[in-house]
Amino acid sequence: MIQIAGKTRTLADISGIPAGGTAAGILAAMSSSPSVHSYETDGQLRFELNLRAQLVEKSRELARSGLRFAVFRDSTCNPDFWDRMPNGGFKLKKNVSPAAAVGDIFRNGGRYGTECATAMMIVLYGALAEVYGAGQFDRLFPKIELMNWRRLDPRLQGFGELEKYPDYLPGDRRYFANPDVDPLVPMWQGENVVQLGGGLYYGHGVGINRAEAIIRNLNGNRSPGADEPAYLMDGAGRPDFKKLSALSGQ
């Protein structure tokens, strides 16, 4: 169910969303959901639809970019845009456009190597750059450090926190846990993913796959004799779409 300013809206009430696209699919899922998706304004809803659609698109784009999987001690980045930090994260260089630096990862992924949590941050910043436009994105996010949730901009922290929701939508960050991971390969203790819709997920290192394939991959990296299989956790990370919408003036 969708409510705007306290009034229930049907799909027929919401115009201007291109039919057949990702945003239209998300809107349909919201409308048919038994839970209430509530907004103060029409602009808030449209902003969330746009950002969710971009999270899906940027996930697919990053999967095609050639970005390599590397543990933090072996991480690499393009020194024209980023400084590699001692902990393996990437820090935006001074006097470099944040939008251009984030965009370089999607254009030249082969020059970068990192873990799956960092890939989620790259997807999020890439989506925000598309939604806001380069100029506004650069003003809003002049300092970026890419690594894990502790390095995420405070305004985006919800993306790094798993909370339970009545339903899950494309653009949500999800997590596959592997509780019996082989200690020799700790990087397989779980997989951060973006839910794409149609039963598909994007995770750096596993690509775009269905849940069964990701679980099978994680199960192949358990301790000998392990009896607890990997599983998709009941929770999602979501940025505060309404607050982010306010930054755009919607």
C-alpha cells in the first residue's frame, strides 16, 4: 500500500513512471504490499523510486566493470583519483571531483580490487551521483572514504545497518551469512548483496545470481564437517530515502 500525505494512492494515481522499467516494478511491488509505504509528498516517493532503480542499475554496471575481488591487504585503486589507505580502503584525493572519482571505478574497474562491503558503498555512491547529478553530488559528498560501513557518510548509515521490514524491494542491501565458514578463508564468512528483483542479487565476488547459487558458493567454503548452511538473513540496509530526498529539494 502507498500513502502520500495520509491518503492511499493506487497505481493509477501515480503518473510519469515509465512502464516496464525498474522503477515501475518497484512501484507495483509497493502498491501490492500489505505493509504501508508512507510519504509526505509525491516527490519523496519519486526520489526513492529513482534511487532504488539506480542502485539496481549501478549494481549491474559494477558487475560488468571488471572490478576485482581482493582482501583489504591486497586492495588496489586508481591513484589518479584515490589514495590507498594503510587499512586497504580508498580515500578521495584532494582537488578531485567526487563524482568523477566514483565514476572512474565503473569505467575502469580493472584498476581496482576490494572486498564486497566496499563494493556496496561504490554502488550507493554511484547511484547517488546519478540521482543528484555531478555538481550537487560533489557539493553534498566532498569527502569520501571507501572501505566498510564505518567509513560511510553519516547521512548514509542506514545502508550499512540490517533491519527487519515487512517486505524487501529492489535496491535493498541484503546479507547472506555463512556461520560455519572455514577459518582459512574468512572472506567467505558472508556476502553483501544488492537485491535486484526477479529473484536476483548482485554481490562482488559472486556476480549476479539467484539466492540458491550464492548459498551454494558460500557452502563450498565451510569448515570440514560443518553442519550449518549459509542463509539469507531476514533484514535489509536502506539509506534514509526521505532525508536524502530533502537534500535534493524534493
